[in-house]
Amino acid sequence: VFERSYGNMMQRSLSLSDEIGVALTNVPAPTTEFQDDSLSAQLKAVSHLIAARNDLGMNRQIFFVGLGGFDTHKQQLNSHPELMAELDASLSSFQQEMEAIGCADSVTTFTASDFGRTLVSNGDGSDHGWGSHQIVMGGAVNGGNIVGDMPALVVGGPDDVGQGRLIPKISVDQYGATLARWFGVSQSDLGSIFPNLFEFDEDKRDLGFFA
């Protein structure tokens, strides 16, 4: 049974790969200039797939891309600015390409991370933290605003839960539910997907960062 399932999955993957290859040849490649780095290459490929959405018969798509290297420890001062510059350039090029193909209003890009950084050193630089900042970008986004309250960047301050780890001001449930509503999830389904959402006051369940 396992062999048959594995074989069927591989066959389906190969068929989908062929189908995608044909679809991509029917639409022009991205015209925006992307930098020569991993994240830019991923977002350039996503741009091309979005452009081929009609040929692929896709009405809703979700793409995952990744940028590693944020477990910086003692290299925080050197590595973090470089990572931010790579993120900035790749997101900028992606948004330009979405505008060029007329999809800016229907594509929302957002970041997510499993940990932040501490305010104090563990002897080898910054350690794994808790609270962090995220970016939401797209034509449907009410941009240029900070959602939530900025933390007090003070060791031992009101937002320090210990060892310089900041308490998040917004939950994953609030963040995810706001994105899900834009994507088309019904109000009745939100509780099943985000079981902690209804622990928050009603006016806090949607963060309002969509226009």
C-alpha cells in the first residue's frame, strides 16, 4: 500500500510539473529586475506562476518562500542588516512585478517567523526570543501604518517576560484571522481554524490592516 501511494504521488508530481512547465511557456517571464539571491529567485518564480494562473486554472493560490539566517546570535550587528536589505530588495521587486502584471490588488504578501531575538546576550549574542515584527504588503493593504503598540525595548521593562524576551502585542490568531478573512474564509469557520480567536474582544479579532 505504501509503495502504491508513493508511486501515485510521484506520478502526480511529474504530471503537475509537466503541466506547469507548459503553462509557464505561454506567459512572458517577469520583466522586473530581481536581485541574484535565494529569496529574490523564489519570488521571481512565484511571479511567473501567478502570471500563468489562468492557464493553470487557479482562482486562489498560496505560495511559501523562505529566507533563513535569522538565528544570528553574536553576528546580529553584521548579519541582520544584510538580511533586511535582501528582504527589502526582494519584496520591492515582487511588488513591482505584481503591479506590472495587474495583480497588485489581488496579491497579499506577508511575513511570518517562529521566533524573535532577545534584548540580552546568552554569552554568544542574542538568543531565541518571542515577540517580533511582521510585514504585510499588497494593493489591498492599508499600508504605511504600524498595527498594534510598539514594545518597550527595556531589559526588565513592562514587556520583558524574562531574559530580554518581549511579550507579543498581537497573537498569531488575530494576525492569521485577518489574513484569512481577506482570503475568503467565512466568519463561521474562523473559530475552527483559530480556536483562540474568540478569547479576544470582538473589535480585536480583525486587525484592520486591509483597506
